[in-house]
Amino acid sequence: MATFDFNIYNLVNSQAVPPDWPGGFWWHWLFFTVVIIGFVLTLVMGVIYIERRGMGRMQSRLGPNRTGPFGLLQPVADAVKVLLKENIVPTAADKLVHWLAPVIAFAPALMLFAVIPFENGALLADLNIGILYVVAISSVSTVGIFMAGWGSSNKYSLLGAMRNVAAIVSYEIPMVLAIVGVVLIAGSLSLNQIVMAQNVPFVLLQPLGFLLFFAAGCAEINRSPFDLMEADSEIVAGFHTEYSGMKFAMFYLVEYAEAVAISAIIATLFLGGWKGPILPPWLWFIIKIILVFFAMVWTRTTLPRIRIDQLMAFAWKFLFPMSLLNLFITALQVLAGWPTELAWVMVIVNIAVMVVMVFIWSKFFFRLGGGRLEA
Amino acid sequence: MKLERYGIGIAKGLTVTIKHLLRHPTVSQYPEQRLNISRRFRGNELIWNQEKCTGCGTCAKTCPQGAIEIVTSTDAAENKYVVEKYEADTGYCIQCGLCVESCPYQALYFSHNFECAKYRRSELVQGKEKMLDTPERKVSGYFYPDKAEKLPEQTLLIEKITEKR
Amino acid sequence: MTVSLSGKEVASKIEEKFSGSVVESSAENLVIKSDRVLDVARFLKETDGLDFDYLNFVTAVDRYDHFEVVYLLSSLEHNHSLMIKARCYDRENPALPSVVDVWQGADFQEREIYDLFGIKFEGHPNMKRIFLWDGFDGHPLRKDYI
Amino acid sequence: MAVRTEPFVLNMGPVHPSTHGVFRMRATLDGEVVVDIEPVFGYLHRGIEKLTEQRTYNGIVPLTDRLDYISSMSNNLAYCLAVEKLAGIKVPERAEYIRVIIAELQRIAALLIAVGAFLNDCGAYFTPFLYMFREREKIVDLFEMVSGQRLTYNYMRVGGVSQDLPEEFMPALRKFMDKMPHYMDEYDQLLMQNEILIARAKGVGILSGEQAINCSASGPVLRASGVNWDIRKADPYSIYDRFDFDIPTQTTGDCYDRYRQRVDEMRQSLRIIQQAIEQLPSGPVRAEVPHLVRPLVGEAYARLEAPKGELGFYLVSDNSIAPYRCHIRPPSLINLTALRDMVRGWKVADLIIIFGSIDITVGEIDR
């Protein structure tokens, strides 16, 4: 047997059928489940560290540096502390719903990673409808969050949960339309094919699509300017006000696991997943995830929060028409066959389109109402 | 939101935060790096000079909280008050400094340290012997400019370089 | 420089309009009969010579035999101010007309006077204690409150 | 069949991240829209006005620190002005200048917290708050050098100031003075032009001029509604008539204007300090006043332009060592009278911002 060279690349060449792993399908499945769970949890720990340290430095303070070298074990310390905390369930709470909510919220966050390629062909299930699976799964966690809001029978969490449902419903559409733009150029729904088709990273071919997807993605997982679901200055801690102990740890994990998932999807769709010059492909993939996540941390430190009706107006009046127009223009360009031959012409044209459209929308169309209801 | 400035406002705000990544943090690590506190700092302990004190009780009268308790007995020989009991309940004391300011014989000072937390409320009451001037209980320069000269200079945040890395 | 009008001048004007409403007036002291406070207040606010549109504060002083409620009014454009007082001698349930309809700023201050002194203000939209809980008996700022 | 919805009462209770202290609002909400709010006070009521009746005139100064604990120097100064007016005490020149410098530094420090807390309520996650606390830290360092404490200074006395400025105070103040404008421009660049903040704060919680006067609002809240009324200009106390500075006012009186108003006022305070440093004379810092002041029978009301508004002390004396009655005019409590009309019809998120833009301290409300 050839020496067991751990480089996945030559073992698993690109084909849709699961590879003929020495042990067959089940070994492949087991290996990748372990990889995904290990990868997500360690990356979530790393991402929590980056966020707390990055935000600290941006606020001219230090951030955690006491636990472990340079504070690296801070996420572990947080997890241990939260797990040891008492598990309080409010008396008026709907016990089952309260207990089940974190599970339903956490499961989709991990399931998203099944279709994300770490390397060429190295993914749990190379579905040929990969991106559709991602969009479907990512809206399941809303049910979990709404159950949390309803289950803890607390007015603040009910407010938070209602906001979450309203926001996710209206941000699904711009997100999907932005993805469709990418799929049009790549020609296939499977994430691995999309990455393969990206000799010019799609962020250049689809600048407007990238902006729309980043905004809609941040709203989906309630981060940066759209973090209304647990807006701590208004509704205390939103849907997870009444959670403590293990269940709070799950929600804390959900928030960051979904942030990692969305940045992984952005990395695969727009920044050319595992493609990169010298470094091994999986390292490129992690670097891009951390880069996109740092952008989220950056916006979270600086930008104030948007009000709930502005959030809705932003989705329906700003993102939605823009994504339709973007889709229309990309379709024309794909018909004219630009992505393959005149790729660089398309890049310049699309950037110009983006600037013009943002200018027009913010100048004329998109006017935000006062928001005061005469009682 | 009306992006009448097409997101320039947001972009300028973002540049401010990213610039802070390249600057020194303004915080210091307390137990390891200790900053010098002000020379006139009013610590939460009193220091009492037995010789100078004549037992007049002005400090007990001026204390707005009534935290100082003084019991004196008359010593007919030298026709002087002898201070039997002199207690300052630092639980009541709000460190306002009126006692040190009003003492006509400069017998009362403030201590210069601020780490005097105790576990029991009864330990907060400072008896006569616990108020004497000892090396580890330094005297603060509050209302005593000569004592202030001996204390180290206060570290100011303005002097700390936080601009360039 | 805010000129504080002397009690005498304003007293003469008030006497013309509401005869018998000024109990005592000296250079810096102007005491109004307690049941005429509301009309005098409205008069002071509306006449264009005085037009005291800004109420600085309302407070009360317990003078053992009577309560003295002090109003400091000022006019922003003429930049002059006037301090008027009203006395109520009844200690069980002292009462005064409320000036909330004239100056809305008096709302919380009158509730505070009721809470700490026990002086009821008729016509106040929500005459309740402001700092202490409703079950509290007695009014702390009275001189005879132990 | 129209779905029947009825408003529910949400307790923005004494413990809430953005009620700036133990302050409670019973908000009746219809979904997200605020139908009515009823503020509940009294969680921090210590009965300071009753305490003042058993303390000597100098013993009350540490009490005034605890009124508006964010700007205790202004409280000390307001109380001392009232006692000096009551007892007719003349304060020496140097003490007057030290008081002006310290009061204006305290105004900058208090306005920094007001603006930082307002931006934090808008959602900018603690960044502006921590930047502004860094500037406030520099001012608090100066106060610690002068008075010995960092929050409850107890620095001013009847008749002047308790101790003279140490020698290293002036160089440190000059260094602070020439670095501060740079930092203020940086804060403006951070959020002043931010589209999200403009969308959130412009046109929200409008308080018109007449309504502000009728509710006897004072301070930045009054000036942001376009009323040009500042006690330092209208009724100059101590030596404010020797400095030339102007009173910024805004037009519409919404949350954004109150935020901008406070930033402009900080710049004016810097101008005053600059002039006060140049004209600082030498000489005694405290008038010859007996330690137990006994003013004659009578009453006096003195006021000053505190960072929150018009802070006044109404003192009645009966020629004993303790005042017969000492009433404190609380600018925070009186500014809240207008809160109810400003908030009706807005959403929960706006309720928090409007409340934050009024900028109250609970110590001064409950006394």
C-alpha cells in the first residue's frame, strides 16, 4: 500500500461520486464528520478569541490576555465557566420548548459545513445542489430562535424572537438572488464546482453580489449593524435572556458557528474557497474565513444598530431591487459569454454598475421614513 | 437609511477604529504594573500622631459621618487631656478629609494606600494602635505640602505614549 | 444680568387685577393668598409686560406653624425673575391649587413636595408619591418628622 | 375578523442596561410602538435634603458630591455659591479663576460621558464610550492631583477652594489642552457623519422650543431646541463675564441635535479654559471664613450652568451652624418632564435613544 500520504489531494480526485476511500463510503463519512466537528469547534474558539482581542485592540484596550499564553485559552475558560453555571429555567416557561430550542438552533449551524469544500473535492457530501442545501438549512435555525423567544415566556425575549423572524424572512430573498448571480457564472450549484470555476475570484466578477450577500448574511446571523435580535441596549439580551448554563453555551456557540458558516460560504462563493498560490489549499480556506470574519468584527466595533423598521425597509427597498438588477445584468453578460473570454472587461463593467447603482439608490429612491406612528 | 453620502460616513468611521489597532492600548495591568497615585490621595485609613494630639475632639465634631470616637481623661498633674480611646470607623468614613483639614494641631493625616479591604466589618474599626505612623502605612500629602514632596510623582495618562506603535 | 423684580412693583400690578390676593409684599418677598395662586400664575404668564414663561423651581419650607411654598419664575426674553410664595396654615391636610396647567415643568416637583411635605395640589394630573413607596406613612421633610 | 391585539406593559426596570442607573420606566407597548411611559423614581432616594439640616455648612460639601456624581465639582461650586451669596462672603481672585478652570474641565468630563453613553445606546458597541472615557481619564487625573479623590472630590469650600493647585498641574493641563482638539475631531469623524446614526437619531424625539420652555427644561436639552438660554451668559455668576465664548444652539431639537449640541459645548469650554489659564493671578485661595459658618437669618438662591442644566441651591438660614432648609433644583428630574410627550408613538429602540439623549444621573433625580 503506498505510504499513507496524508495529502488528500491525490487520494480524492474531483468527481461527484463519493471517493472509493479504502474503507468505502462509511469511512469517508466518519472521517469527514469528525473533521467538520473538530474544525468548526476549534475555529469557533479561535474566532471568539479574534473577536474579543480584535475588538479590545480597536477600543484601545488589551482584550483577554490572562488565561493561557496571550489569552488563547479564554474561550475554553468561558466554556468551562458557562457549563458550570446553574441551569435556571423560568417557572412560567414552556419547559420542552425552552429545552429544545438550543438544539434546533445549533444543529443547522453545523449541518451547513457538510457541503463546504476544504480542499478540491474534500467535503462530506459533494451534492450537486450544494448551495440550495445551504440556503434551506440556514433558515431552520430561525425556528430554534423563535422557540427560544417563545419558550422563555419573557417579554424581552418575545420581542427579540419576533424581530428575528421578521428579519430573516425578508433577508432570505436578497441572499438567494445574490447567490444565483454567482451560480449563473459558475454554471453549477455544487460548491466544489463553483470553486473550481473561479480562476478570477467572483468578488471581482460580482462586486455588487458580494456586497449584497455580505449585508444579507450579517442580517441573517444578527451581527454588526443588524444585531437587533439580542440588542443588548434595548431588549436586554433578546431571545437568550432567560438562558443560563449549558443552554446559554449552546446559543453562544450558535452565534459564532453561524458567523463562521456564513464567512465560510462567502469565502467559497466569492473569494475562491481553497484556491491560492503557494500555501496548502486548506490553509488558504482558513485564512479567507478569518479575513471575512475580521470584517464582521470591524463593523461590529464601529457601526451603531439599525432600527427594526429601517432593517425591513433596507431589505425590501434597497437590497431586493438591487439584487434583481444585478441578476439581470449578470444574466446578460453570461449570455454574451463574457465570464470566459473577456473576464477582465466584465470586472470593470460590474464595478462601474455597482458604483452607479449605489449612487442612484442612495440619492433618489431609498428614502427612509420618520417612523413615528401618530397614536 | 439614506446613504446621501454613499457610505462615506461609515467608511470614515471604520478608518478611525482600524487606526486604533496600530496604537498602544491605554490600559495597564494593575497587579503587575502599578501606577503612582496622586500625592494628595485620601486613602481609606487615618494616621494619628499621639504626641501632637491634645484630645480636643475637633476632628470628631467636624466629621459629617460621626466616624471618629474619642474618649479622653484629664491628667491633673500636667493639666493635659490623656486620650484613652481613639477610634475611626472606616466603615462609616467617606474619606472627605474634613477631619485632617480641621485638626488645629496637625496631629491627623491620611494614609496613602487604597488597598485596605477587610473581611469583617468589625475589622474596619481602626483602633489607637492601628493608626500610628508605620513605614508600610505611608502618610499622604493631603493638606501637608511638605509631606507631599516626599511622595513619588503621579503618573498621568497624558504623558503615556498612545499614538504611534 | 438677571434682574430680580422687587415684590412691590409686581404686587401693585397683581392688586389691580385681583384685589385682595397679595398677603404681604416687600422688596424681595411677595406672598400670595393660597387659593388665588393659579389665577395669579396665569396672570403672570400671560401679561406681555411680565410674561414669566419659565418656572425655575417649586419648593416648600416647613416653618413650624405654616408651610411656605416658594415659586421662582423667570422670563427668558426679558431676562428678569420673580420669587412668589404661598402659605398654608393647616397642618393635617394642607392643599394648594396646582400650576401644572400653566407650567408643565411643575409636574414632578409638586409630586415631590406632596411626597416629602404632604401638601396636596388640587388639579394635578397624577398626585402620587414620587420617591417613597405608596405605603410609606408620614412625610419625611417635615420638621416634626422623627 | 381583525386580529385583536392589546398593548402590554414592559418594565424597563431599575436594572436595565441603558437606564443610566436605577431608574424605571413602565412602558405600555403596542408591539414595538410605545403607547405611553410612566417613569418611576425613588430607587436611589437617600434623603439628602433631610441630611443637610443636621450638618454644618462645610459638612454638606461632601454630600453635594453625591448628587450628580458624574459632575461633583459643579455641585460643590453651586452649593458654595449659594452659601457665599447667603453669608455675603467675597471670594479671592485666584480662587475664582481656579473654580472656573475646574468647573469647565468638569463640564467636558461630564459631557464626554453623556455623549459616550448616548452613542452606546444607539448600538455602537462600547467603542465611542471607551474612547471618551480615555479623555475623561485625563481630566480625572488632573482632579485627583488637585483634590486627592477621583469621583467625590470635596474640593471647594465656602469662601474659595480647599487647597491651591500643585506646581505640576499647569504643565499637565497645557499638555491636555493642546491634545484635546485632535481627539475631538477624531470622535466627530467616528460617528458624527455616520449614515446609520443619522437615520437613527435625526428627527427622532423632537422637543420644540415652546414645549421645552413650558417643561422648564434646561441645559443642552433646552439649547438643542433652539432656545438661546445659558446661565453663564444670561446671569453670569462668579467671573464668567470676563471670558468671551458663544452659546451654540441647534434648530430642530431632536436626538441628533442634542448630540451635536453637547459636542459644540465641549469646544466652547476648551476656549474658556484657555482664557482662564492666561489670566490666572496669584494670591490666597480661600477667604478668611470661620470653619463653622453662621450666616444671618435669610434665604438665597444661587444657580450655575451644570453639564446637565440649571443646578441651583435654595438655602434658608436661621443663624445657626446648619441650614434651616436646603432645596436642590435637580436639572435631570425636571428635564424628564418632557420625556413622556417626546416618546409617544416611537419604537422601543427610539425610546432608549430619546432617553439617552436627555442624559440624566439618577443621584440627582432621587436626591
